[in-house]
Amino acid sequence: MDNEDLLRNRIINLREQNNWTQAQLAKKTGLDNTKLSKIENGTRRVTSDELNKFAEVFDVSSDYLLGRDEPKKPPHYTSADLDEMLNNAMSFDGKPMTDHDREVIRAYLEGKFGSNQ
């Protein structure tokens, strides 16, 4: 697979991972639908400005899109790590968190960073 194919496949995969249509991605990047369709079909090359727009919209580096780098992965925390963070956390006004607050924050952190049970 050459660099152009890799770039095209990464754009398509990232768009699909975000559950975006071509029209939605075109709007987010400021491209018209025809240009994006041609990019994804491999009949048009990506300009450097467009590469930067794709990187910004997908929150990845241009190096990743070009196949030079893997995306940064968020840290992975164990359930014990989350327990320790929550036990040390205080609410905004300095009072201990309620059990409900703790569970809401735990669910968010597990969704964002993962957890090994």
C-alpha cells in the first residue's frame, strides 16, 4: 500500500469511526463534497492545507495520517487507580463527594480512559 492509499484509508476509517458521512466531514473541513469524494476514491490528492484540516478535525497528527506515526492513546487506568483517584477527590466546594457523584465520575473516567476490572 502506497502513502496515498494509506492516507485515503486513514481518512475513511477515521470518518467511519466518528460515524460521520462524507457530507459531515466535508462541512467540518471546509471542503466541498465533490473534493472529499474524489479524495476518498483516490482520484484526487490531498493538499497540505487539507491534510492539516483533516488532522485537526480528527484530533490526530498529520504524521499519523501519512503513516509515519501511530495515534496517541489515552492512558489506561485500572479499577484500583480509579478508586484511588475518587477517594482522594473532593467536590468543588471542598466537601466530600456524594456516592452518586463518585459513580458519575467513575462512569465518565471508565468511558474515557478504560478500566481493567
